[in-house]
Amino acid sequence: MLILDNLLIGGIRFVLDKVASAVDQEMNDEGRLREELLAAQMRYELGEMSDEDFVEFQDDILLRLREIREREREAAGGAAGAMSFQPGAFDVDVSFTADRTYGDEEEP
């Protein structure tokens, strides 16, 4: 009976460790957080989300991204942490639509 209890408890512990690991990985996935931010931006642009809600959601996601990066720097032994923050050093996504298309038409 004791062996059965130990096996059962060990099995449950193993499963819970795996679930906790999967949840932690999901919560710390930068790609998923960026996708959530992009989806929120689309909802905002479509009018499905208010300004206040979008700003709050964006601040939360950006805070989580910063925390992930700080933990990664600490885990790397500070090697990445030796790099200082440089104002203006960030990624920018740009898109635009043209009012007029050029191609076979004669340009003005």
C-alpha cells in the first residue's frame, strides 16, 4: 500500500511539474505577447477597444516583456545586462496605404 501511495504521489507531482513548466513557458513567450499586443491594436483600430483599455493592456504587455528580458539577463550571468539601454534603440513596424498607385500609368 505504501509503494502504491508513493507511485501515485510521484506521478501527480510529475504531472503538476510539467503543467507548471508549460504555463511558465507560455507566460514568458515574447512572441505570444507581441501577438497579443498586435491583436489588441487591431481591436483598438476597429473601435472594439477604448483608448483607456488599450493603453492599460499595452502597459501590462510591455511591463511583462521587460520583466522577461530582465530575468533572461540575470539568468545569462549579467553578460547581456552589461549592455546599457540606448534611447531610440527599438523596433518599429511601419505600414502605409497609398492614395494613388503608380505602374502602367504616367507619373505626374
